[in-house]
Amino acid sequence: MARANYAISWLYGEFRVARFIKGELDAQWASEELVNTQAGLIRALDEACNHMDLTVKGDVTVVHEHDLHTHDYLEVPTMKKRDLEKYLARKVEQNKNFEEDAAWCYHQVRHQGGKEGVLLHQLPRNIVDSTVAACTAAGLAPKRYVPLTEIVSDYIPTTDIEPSQMVIVLACFDQRVEIILALGDGEALFVRELNYGATADMVERLVTDVNRTVRYTKQQVGRSVDVAWVMGHPEWQVVEGLREGVEVPVEFDADASDPNFWSLWATRLSGKLSANFISAFEQKNINVEMFRRVGVYTTAAVIVLSALMTVLSSALVAHRNDQMEEIMQRSDAVRTTIDSKEMMLAELVTQQGHLDRLRATSQNLPSLLMLHLSRLVPEDVTLTSVSVNQSPDGWHVEMQGRVHGYMRHGARVLAGFENRISGPPWQIHVHQSFKSTWMEQFSQGKMGSAAEAGFFIAGSLQ
């Protein structure tokens, strides 16, 4: 059987897994709910395992767009690849809009007339690492982890758009619209993400944003946009509204409305891309891990072959009666040993997968707590500072803020808040209550019967 190619399209929360064999769709699964966290990714992959046979091994390409992704176009002078990457590494540290370590990759753009530029992609490193870990735990080998612009750059040259034309691509999703300014030859110049989806109630706003982009292009690039190219699955009212209101011709690409369009084109990408969040070194490590697992099964197969060869060799030199009985006894023993080894191997693989999932989930405990904190905090409480730090004995949580209203009411509110975070699912052991802060303020004469009372809560999450 031909080796399978997998693709995961994880675009602004919309999650889909597809398997292709010889370029044809073999199996697919889509999450009915939006997947917006790494813990949600793990649950989605587990669900995909229940609907698709992921034991059919293959490489996987991840096409991912997230609100924390950034796409910056930089004009650069001609330089060697090593010098260019050093220059971009400095730019990443200077311009990133998050505190975590950054993962980055780039697409080098060459235009007519000798001009050169770079489309630089960035996102937090922990998102890439945990996504790769989750895919590996599911038995898939991640080879490419690319932004949406790589699919668009590869696809646009196959359409009827002339290579020299300027095109605005509208990639439409339920929660977001991504605008990509590109040439007909596929080279992208500009990326803009709109914080709303391609729905009927947003048509007027979308028309306004597209027209602004058309005028911005004319101002910055000195060229007019020739066509707006709509991809994805917008509501039909959106396409009609764009055709009526946008200042340039609007074309809807029916082929790009297929739910598996992004996945299919992801499997057609070149194996060597600079716009790949997984470096060649990381791909090698992934290969080592996957080969290790395959090696376990290969060893078991070698044992089986060796046992069979022994049986055949003995049969050739044995007497027909007594020797045949001895051969059958040996064969039974070999089968028993093989069954035992296979059970041990299956149990070890299951345990390893469980450990990988736990490791990928535990790395995101701070993100999960921060995600749900807005629902845990009472209305009368204002948090001014929250920190979650890891140490060998667990996670330590510290919260500072103020509670509004009379002290008796404030005390009930804070006590209820502490009970809420102490219970399931968070189980935070509060070892420094708000009462300690209040006692200090009482002793210093800084607290009356009604005020905005400051508080400090500290605890540990095991």
C-alpha cells in the first residue's frame, strides 16, 4: 500500500484532519467545535483517532493560523542565507508582541526589477512545540508546519490570474477573514487579519475593510489592485455584497470552497520550505522518534522470522515422527513468546502515548487557568496582577487585586472566590488567604468600613 500523507488544517479554530493516498482523499474528520487551545488540540486528535485509522502511518503537514500569528513584510538587501537568517533573528527579538520565546520562519520574495523582500512569520514557540508533541503522540510525523500564505502562494499561479496582476485574496472563515495582498505569480506582499468572520451581518464592514486595503495598496505599492479573489466558505450574501460594494472586480473560487481544499494543497507543498516552523534539525529528531517506534515492531518481526527459520531448518534434518512432535512444541513456545511480547509492546506504546499527552497538556496549565479566570472572578473583584510559576513541587499561583463595596460584603465575595478556586477542577491549595492582607491593613489603620480593599491570595496547584 502506498504511504499516506496527512494534513491538519487548524485555521482560526476550525480543525480538520484528512488522509490522502496517491493524491486522493482516503479519510477525513472535522471537529464540530472550535479548537482554540492546546488542550483542545489533544482532545481533537484523540477524537480523530476514534474516527480514522491513524495506525496507517504517514507524514503530516499542519496548516495553522492563530490570533497570535504575525506576518510582516520586510524589504531586505541581497545577502547570503546565513546572514539573512541572523538579520531576521534580531528582527524577531525586536518586534515580537508576546513575552514567550518566538518560533519563526520566512518566505523570500523576489519581484521583477530585482527588488527583494521577506515575509516573516512569528508565533510563540510553546504553541509549535506542544502541537508537534501532540501529533507525534497520535502516531503522526510532522514534517511541515506552515502559515496560510504558503498555500495561497502555491495555489494562485494555477488559477486564471495573470502573473503580473495584483490580487487581494480573501480567505474566509467562520470567526476570521484573512486578507492577503499578492501578485498573480503567488508572491505575497502583505497580510491583514480581520477579527470577524465572513457572515451576512458583517458584509458592510468587510466591504469597507477591503476597499481600505485597495486604497492602501495604491498608496504604498504604487499599483492598482486588479481583482479580489474570494476563497473559503463565506455565506452567499457575503459574495454578493462584495461584488456590489468593492471597488475592484470580485471573483469567487468554487474549488477553494471545498472543506478539504487547504488540506489537499498542504500535501502538495515542497518538502524544503524556508516558511516552515519545523526546522530540518527538529524534523530529524522526529524521524528518530518515529523510527524508534517502528524499530520495536521490526524487532518483533525479526524474532518471528528467526523462529520460523529454526522450525524449517529442524524439519529438514528431523525424522518424520519424533522430530515433528518436537518442532510443534517449539512452534507453540515461540507463538506464546511472540503473543507475550506483542502485548508488552502494545502496553508500552499506549503508556508512552498517554505520557506524551500528559506532558503536552501539563505545559499549558497556566494558559488554561488564565483562559477560565475571567469566569471564576466575581463581578465585585478587580484583579491587578496574576502570576503562575512552575517549581519542582508544582505550580504556584499569586493574585493581587481590589474588592469593591462594604467590608462584610467584600469578605463574603472573596471567601466565595477562594472556595471556587479551591474546588474542582482547579484544586488550588490556598496557603495565604486574603484575610492575612486585611489583618495587616487593619493593624496599620488603613481600612475602614467601606472602601476599595486591596487583597493578596497565594496558593499552589499540584
